[in-house]
Amino acid sequence: MLPLLIAQQIREADAYTIAHEPVSSIDLMERASKAFVGWFINHFQDKKQTIAVYCGTGNNGGDGLAIARILCDHGYCNIDVKICRFSEKASNDFNANFKRLKTTKIAIKELKNGLKTPVENAKIIIDAMLGSGLNKPLEGDYKKLVEYLNDLKKTVVAVDVPTGFYTDGEIPKDATVLKAGLVITFQQPKLNFLLPESGPYINCCEVVKIGLDENFLQSVDTPYYLVEEQDARQIIKPRHRFSNKGTYGHALIIAGKDETMGAALLSASACAHAGVGLTTACIPRSGLIALNSSMPEVMALVRDEGKTPDIEWDKYSTIGIGPGLGKEPGTLKLLKAVIKNYDKPIVIDADALNILSENQGLLKKLPAGSIVTPHMKEFDRLFGKHNNWWQRLQTAKAKAKELNIYIILKNDYTITTTPDEKLYFNSTGNAAMATGGMGDVLTGIITSLLAQKYSPLDACILGVYIHGKAGDELAMPNRLNVVLPTNIISRLPVTMAKFKA
């Protein structure tokens, strides 16, 4: 897992690398700037296009000065640098790079206090004004300048962090941030890049490595991690010779009502396609024809309206409950029966989550290690209203520990929170998957993995990853605008087989 660091820890990683590589701070800045330029010149190849580099007087500005010089060395001939001299302070590395820049032919303009906004005709703006150390909203000349640049609607490429953006912690709702079409960030994504609040400010983010000490990065105490493909490969289990359907468990999916049988079918089908040995769907009698015609591989346990079916609890390796279930009184009774009679981890989604939110006492009775899979609104109904996603992260940590459960908070970077207060951000998935039924598929996948004797943590991490990866394999190569849940289900066996290769 890639540890994700807050701004202070990244500064500590810089300092440790400088002291122990060893490398001077100015040379580390040069290395970072070359990494930025390496990505930039491969994607902005017109060397005649006009580029304005806006620099503060701290180390982010020092990066900007070095980037302008290195771009010039690569033949980019229409560069000018604008330095925001809004205070007397300047870092040593900024001053060193300023001296280097003055030996070139690059035009330099200094913007002073009481700013008169410059006329900006450049096609591309490189933003190197303020970096990751920002901890208060922009004000004064910086705010005025950022508002002016935003109004120009230019192509903005930010160095490490857009000016005005908080890399971690709560982002003020009225924050003034320079909107970046692209952020080229150093070493690893910043935490808030992975939260929806970054959406209005950052269109795309690319990470470039700058050689920070890997041993130090791995040793930092952080609750935040990014799940990558190598992690999924380490988790997934092979299917052995001489195994049989009993080897891979028996999952019970309790889902669907007359009007929402689609949710039950999606969840049960995903469960089967993700590799469970046997799948039983507990569905209303009205759904039998639909189930038998669409998924003959799935067995049925009939659920008559208002009645709790006779469930042989010991028969099932795990239970998933909620997709399309409804919130009628009989459904509450059924959920209570599951919680009372089944002591192994269960997967809870959709309407079962909404029932829990209205019957908070049941939350404390969930079997240890159970998995809840809310989207944002379901999360807030369960645990109270939140003003932003940073607050949700802190609540998720506290509630996962308090209730001894796993919380999968669905998002562009879906977050798994564990009872030991770790948060794992998923790195797969795309906007083409934003369609009804995707959550039902995810419930089926995770239920399947639990039934196959994956631990709850591994079932969460692997389930979320392969769900998104299947969507990426379908959407990205073919540039699909929409990927349907049924497409994901059909893709699952192929995606999982690739991880085992």
C-alpha cells in the first residue's frame, strides 16, 4: 500500500531525503523541476506556444523559476515569468533559482503590493505561486490575482498544488483557488485530491516521482493509504486444481422486491461471477421467473410478503442484504432476524442501510467485522450530517472502531475504513460507471469474496479494486461514455484472471 502523507509529513520526507541521501535542497528542487518538465514536454509539444510562469517567493516559486529555465533549455522560446513580490520574504532556494534565471533570456516581471492585474496573453499558465504549506484562505493581492486568472479561463498547469488549495484538512466552502486543468504533483497524490471537494478546482492530476527516500515514506505513521494494482495481486487467491463448488463457499443474497428485482439480479449475478461456489438469492415469489430465466446458476429462497423465510443460518458462508429490498415493516423484521441469528460478518447495502439509519440500536448489534457500503447520503443518514468529506473521513474512522465494522464509503476514490482506524483509497474506477446498479454489483462482489474466505479487509480492498478495474478495462480503451452494471459483471472473471497471471 502507498502511504498517503499530510503536508507536514511530506516536508519531513523532503528534509529526511536531503539529510540522508544526501542531496542539497536546491538539487532536490532541481530534480523535482526536471520531473515536472519531463511530463510537461511529452504532453505540450508545441515549443512555440506562449507560456507564463507565475511564481511566489517560497519553494513552490523556486520550482517555478527552475521549470521556466529548464523549459527554455528544451527549446520553449515564448516563456515569461511573473514573480509575486507581495512580501519581503523569500526562501533561500527561491533566491538561488532567481539568480540562475537571470542568466537566461527569459523575461521577468515582478508583481508588487497593491497589485494591478497584468495583461495576460499567454496560452498556458504554469502556477507555482503557493505550494502545499497553505493553511488559511487567500486574501489580498494573491486572492485578487487568482480571481483574475480564473476569469481568463486559460489552460492552467499547477506545480504540485494549485494556489489556494488545501492539501489536507477541511477546505472552506468559499475558498479562492486557481482552477487547474492539470496538476503535476510530486511523489504522491495529496489527500484532498482524492476527495470530491477537489472537483471544482482540479480536472486532472499526474504524479511524478522525485526520489524522496522510500524507506522513510513507508515508515511514516499515517492512517491513509492508496490501493494499487500490486496490492490487489497480492490479495487475490488462485483457484486450485481438484477444488469444487464447496471450496468457494455459499453466499446468500437477500434483496429485491416486486418493483426492484433488478437490484437483486445484479447483486446475485455479480456474486456468482466473482467466484463464489454457490449463490442463493432470497427474493419475493414474484421474482422467481426473472431469476430462473436470467440466472439459472443462482438458487432461490422464496420470501413471501410480510413473512421471514426459514433460513438455515449455518448453511451460508456469508450474507449480503439490502439491494432493492425496500423498507416495509417485514423488511425490518428480516434484517433483525439476520443480525440476531447470524454471527459471521455480513455485507449491508442500500435499503438495509436506510433501515439501520432509522433503527440506530441495530448498528451496535452488527456481527463483528461486518461491512457497510454507503454512498454519501446513506453515510450521512447513518452517522449524521457532515459539511464536507474531510469530516466524513474522521467520522468513518471513529465509527468503524466503535462498531468494529468496515465502512466502504463510495466515491470516485472509494474509501475503506477499518476498525483499527486505517483508510484505504481505491485507485480504480471512472465516470462511465456512474449509473444505477453499480452499488448492487459491488455488494455482490464483496459478498462473494467473503464467502470464499477472504478476510473482511481483503474482501473490501480487493472487491472495490476489481469492481473499478473491470470498469476501467471496459471504458478506457474504447472511450465509452457509459458502462452498464451488466457489462461489469460479465467482465469480472477476465479481470480477476489477469491478476492471477
